[in-house]
Amino acid sequence: MEKKGDMNVVGKMGKFQLSFWELGVFTTVVFAFLSGLLCVYLTMPASDYSFLKLPRNLQDLQILRDHLEEYTSDYTAQVLVGYCVVYIFMQTFMIPGTVFMSLLAGALFGVFKGVALVVFTATAGASSCYFLSKMIGKPLAFTLWPDKVKFFQDQVSKRRKKLLNYMLFLRLTPTLPNTFINVASPIVDVPYHTFFLATVVGLIPAAYVTVRAGLALGELRSVGDLYDFNSIATLFLIGIVSPDSVYRYSVILRAATEGDK
């Protein structure tokens, strides 16, 4: 029997409005991120930082990379903290441009460190967005994606027993935007541990593709070059195979556990 909470998660659409308490939570989170950036800025040496801005195209990114390379070796901690705060902030508040931040990680830190950094910050930002959405995100989701939320709700309800497989598939493939998944998951009752595990594992392939491309930043003509047909087909193949492997492993593990009892 379907639970009442699952029958009508998508209630009234209405207008996007926040209560005083919800607005207070939103303001507090923004203030915390800005305070972190200010602390990083104050610990950096006196210089001209006019180049510090969110990159909106590859030209902006190359300028940012050229300047930050001078600081990364001497002020590694500050650059890392600043990078993490900016990336997590962008993920939390759905600000476009994280693909440029992923490219920057590859250009500054190399493939291994870059992938680890991107997966960490992307997961932290997605988690921050998840919990913020859990508190105040319902009216936003209903306003922006009413039909898509209903579709997501139905799919989650149908796949409750294999929810990790489904969430992993969504993370590995471009079936649904990551921003939507971050905001809508708590609204349709995706447990955080499932959300977290699918995010950590599912973001690795795309992070690798983007970070590796950052090593040859000067050769990129557009962001579209990152995801050609072969790259997208590969991600879909991984997305189809990996959830099935997870399911088979879980069945074997469950059988072994029951056999030991």
C-alpha cells in the first residue's frame, strides 16, 4: 500500500515564497560562505586580485589559471580552501559554472589530486544543497520543476528496493541534471546515505573526464568539446553496467551474511 507521503509529495504549486525562518536559514548559509572567502582573502599577500571572479567562459578560466599558478605553490592551503569554499557555494546555491572549476582543478593540481578535490567539493556541495533543500527547497522545486519533480517522485517510489542502483545510474548519466537531483532528492524522500554514496561514486567518471581536460586547457575551444558522442555513450554504458554490478554484489553479500547466521 502506498504511503500518504508518497501519494502527493507534489502538493500545491503556488508561488515561490519563503517564511521568515527559511529566509533566515538561507541568509545564514550565505553569510557563512562569504565569511570563509573573506578569511582566505585576508591571509593572502597584498596584490591586485582583480582577476578573481567566477569564470564564465574558457578565456576567463585561462586568465584565472595563469594568475593562480603563481600562488598555488607558495599558498597551497589558501588556494585549496578558497577553491573548496567557492565550489561548495556554487553547488549549494545552483550557480552555473562548476564545470569551469573542475577544469581549473586539473590545470592547477593534476589528474589524481584534481579528481579527488572535485569529487570531495562536488559531494560536499551536493550534500549542502540536499540539507538546505530539505529545510527550505520545496517551494523552489515546485516552482521550477513541477512536472519533473512528479516524475522523479514516481520513479523513486517504484524503485525503492533498488534505490541506490537508480540514484547511481542518474549520477553516472546525464538523464537528469545534477542540480535537480540535489534539490529534489530530499523532497521525494531519498535517504541521505543513498544520496551520498551515489554521489561519491557516480561523479568520479565525469570528474575524471573534466579534470583531465583541464591539463590541456589551452587546446579547448568550447565546453562542448568535453562531452562528445563517445564520452556521453561511455558514461551511459558505465551507468547501465555499474548499478547492475552493485545489485549483484549486494545480493551475494546478503546471501553470505544470512548463511553465517
